[in-house]
Amino acid sequence: MAIENTLSIIKPDATKRNLTGLINAKLENAGLKIIGQKRIQLNKTMAENFYYVHKDKPFFNDLVSFMTSGPVIVQVLRGDNAIKINRTVMGATDPNEAEEGTIRKEFAETIEANSVHGSDSLENAKKEIAFFFAEIEIINQ
Ligand code: IDP
Ligand code: MG
């Protein structure tokens, strides 16, 4: 295993319900360290660019509307095997399929408003972190 950085987003459904602290506790309890974090408002162009891989999906326009419907917290998480560990603590995309104890099982409202995003590969983690963070904002410890 290797120490990795991954991008996490606490989505508008969760910031709206003031769940940042509870979600951060789940991340930290899973062994992930929050080494970068900021609360921002995405605009349409940013959300479209971030989710470009999904541009042909039927849910793309709704997803962009949802992601711009309120503030998000963008975060860099660091730890051994961080990408996989974060995906595990997040739970399945659809909260109805998410395991007990996962963030999405506990907090997600729907398959769309599912409280968190997490990078799914090392390559995407690097791209997604660079999308939101300057190098000076990330302290690797
Ligand atoms: P992931 O977030 O678990 O990696 P992806 O398939 O990459 O899931 O989808 C990105 C986001 O798009 C999801 O987190 C969710 O917000 C939304 N989404 C995915 N599938 C659907 C769907 O079938 N209906 C509505 N929204 C969806
Ligand atoms: Mg994904």
C-alpha cells in the first residue's frame, strides 16, 4: 500500500443540513487526514467541467443543477490507500445499496443528493485535486 491523496466533496444536500462535522468525523475515524479543506460555491461551468465524464448521461443536467444549488466543501484527504478507503467509507452511489455505517447509508437523501464525492483512481485524484487546489494549499502531513 502507499500513502495517497484523494479529493472529497461534501455536497450541497449535506452542507444544507449542517453535516460537515459528522461527515468529517466519519472520514477521520476511517483513518483519513483532512490536509486541505475549503467551503466554496460552484458555478455552472465549474460543475460541468468537473463532471465532464458524465456529460452524456441522462442525469447530467440535474447533477449540475444540484451541485450548484448551495455551497460545497472541497477537501484533500491523505492516508495509506486513501482513494480506496474513502470510497469504502462513502458507500455505494445509491444510498439504498450502501452498507451500514457508511456516509451515504447514514446521510444521503437520494442517488443524486448522496452527500459526498470521492475520486475513483489515482489518476483522477490528481486531476481533481488540481481542479480545486493550488499546490501551496496542500500540506502533506
Ligand atoms: P460516484 O459519486 O459514486 O462515483 P458516479 O457514477 O461517478 O458515482 O456519479 C457521479 C454522481 O452523479 C453521483 O455521486 C450522483 O450524485 C450522480 N448520479 C449517479 N448516478 C445517478 C443516477 O442514476 N441518477 C441521478 N444522479 C446520479
Ligand atoms: Mg464517480
